[in-house]
Amino acid sequence: MRVLILSEHASLKFGGEAALPLHYFRVLRQRKIDVWMIVHERTKSELSKIFADDLDRIFFIKDSFLHKLLFFLGKPLPSRISYFTFGFLLRILTQVSQKKLAKSLIKKHQIDITHQPIPVSPKEPSMIYDMGVPVIIGPMNGGMNYPEGFKKRESSWINLFVGLGRNFSNFTNTIIPGKLKADLLLVANERTKNALPQCLENKQIIELVENGVDLSIWQQEIETNFHATKKDLQEIKIIYLGRLVSWKGVDLLLVAFKNLITILSEYKITLEIIGDGKEISSLEKQAQSLGLRIDNNDNSVSSKIVFQGQLSQKDCAQHLKSADMMVLPSLYECGGAVVLEAMAMKIPVIATNWGGPADYLDETCGILVSPDSQISFIDNITQAMKKLILDPDLRKSMGEMGYNKVISQFDWEKKVDRILEIYHNVRQKDESKLYYEQTN
């Protein structure tokens, strides 16, 4: 089996969907499978360190003048508008360059399968078609909107613009027919399948979970987990892990945390916020206005909030090691890999009952909070944190159940087992099709 992965990015630093192609390439190479990858050069420095022995298998698309111009034009726009306009054009431009290079690699290395794992948007068209070998796209994951009670968090004109783009997806996927011509489409869940453009309704579609966990990172400290030796049960650490953008709902978490430390004033509770993003300044100001202590080094008895900034996955695992719970109050989360990473560290999770986290969590390993309204959502997050703080046995049992679930369902090794089955099945169908055409 010879595989070619095409992706806009492959990066752990970028987070989110960018990590997916990196893990496919990583595990396939660990298994000595012939795999090549084409990505944009933005991640060249990172990949050169991670895959120093396999750099001859990674090809980088350089920025052209047009790349730089589109990036410049999109930079002043709101992030979602930029992503769907100039960002979309940037991704298509990169795919045009990738396609040309991919065809030469397919011929040179006699590649069997082309796999495009990202972008994960079900609506976005693909330029990867007519490659001479079968094309697999996905797993896609999308079809998300804000919960009804939170739609005002996004301006009406942005919602209108995004809605128009989605409505035109049938047209764009017809004139840019990568998905229409793909041999197989992968989706993460039924929600994403329902969000595919109508022109794709007759395509072969298989459901495959989008995210997985690299247990070599998230389990390395599990045997010395903080919970086994913790002495002061009134010292509690809560962690948020993710980008600091508006739809992650960190501003709501700060209010819930303020309510929590007011209710449980006898406890020393630390909220660690790990991540970076454009909301960092407003969140720091909000924390100050709420009267929350912000200090990385203060070890006094007072509860506090700590902004840790962006950390490597290894450092994130170290911080999770000493956590009592993780909270992800996101209102627009298609995936939510951090939920799985916390589960892999035996940490119970509180998350929004909306989107990706609801695909991973159940009542045995965490608490899902319904986003009915802002007031009830904040109150229910507060009560969920309080419940876990007051019941150490529940925290421990949820952590164990989450760990077992990750091991059985979300290990990247198991995910690659499944993708290899899919590769082989698609290849066999293609060979059967060629044989039929040649004999008739």
C-alpha cells in the first residue's frame, strides 16, 4: 500500500484539524507503510524536527505572490469572513499547486491511494480530483451553528454572509468537483453527513471518528497522576485547554468560576487557562473586573486564575496531570480533541452538550451542560464544577471510565487500523473496476 496525503497544514502547534494529517503520516510511517505528504511550507520548521528521518517523504508548497496578496487582503476582516473568502481562495490556490505535484509523485512512486483529510468542512469543495488513483476525502466534521440562545454572540451580518456561503455550496462543489468525483467520503457523524451539499447525496459515505489520541503523549505520566498522592483535598485545579476565541465561551467560564469560588470559599481553587488567541486581552480585563486574582506564582490560600499561554502538547499533559477536572464551555465545537486528551489522562470533563464533545462524553465520564440560555448555562457549569469538587470519588470514577473509553475507541492506533481497512477496500474496488473496463 502506497499512500499520498494532501493537506493545507500538518501541525501540532496549529492545533485543531491541522493535527489530523500529521498523525496519519506519523502512525503510517511507524508501521513502515510507504506514505508521502504534501503540505504548505508554513509548517516546515515543525515537521522538520518531528520527522527528521522522513523529510524526503514530505513536500512543501511555497507561498506565491498571489498567496501573499490574498493573505494581506483577508487579514483586516473578521476571522470567519476571512476564512470563507480570502482564506478559501488561499486553500484552493494551495490545492492547485498540490495537485500538480501530486500527479508527478503518483506516477514516480506508483501510489495507490490519495487521501485529503482536511479541511474538515463538509461544505468546502476540493480541487483534488482526476488523480489517476482513488481519492478519499475526510473525515469531515461540521454542520454546526450556535445554539439558539447564543446566536447573538455572532453579528447578524456575519451569520448572513456565512449562511449565503453554505447555500451556494451545492454550486461550488459542482464547479470544483473534488468531492463529487471522490471514490469515498468520510464523515465524523450523522450531523456532518446531513450537512453535505445536496449534489453529494448519492456518494459512498462512511462514518469514521475525526479525532484520536496519541497515547504516547497523553499517557506517559498517567502512573504518577496527581490524584493518587494528593493530600489537601481542598486544593482544586480546574483546566481550560484551547484557543481563546469568542465561540469557545471562556468569558462564560470566568463568570461561572467567580460564582464557584463565592459558593466554596473554604476551598483553594485554581483555574488554569491554557491557550492563546485574540480574546486574551479582553479575558484578562474581564477577570480583573470580576475581582479574580490573576497570578502565576502566588501560592497563598486564595483562589485564583492563571493564564498559562500557549503550551506544547507535552507541557499540556504535564498540567493536566495535576488537574481535578477540565472544562470546555465551547458553543461551536465540531471536534473537541482536548476532551479526549483529558480523558486519556483520567481527568473528568465538563463540556457543552453541543457538537463534538457530545460525541465523546457520556454521564459515566463527564458532565454535559445544555446551552439553553446564557444565565442557565453559566449556572449549570458552576453547579457541575461544584458537584465534582465535593465528590472526589465521582471524579475518580469518571476519570477511569473516560480513560477506558479512549483506549477502546479513540486511540490513534485503532483509528489507523480502520483507515487502512478503508484504503484496502477502496483500492480493491478500483482494481475490480479497472479489470471490468479492460475486459469489456
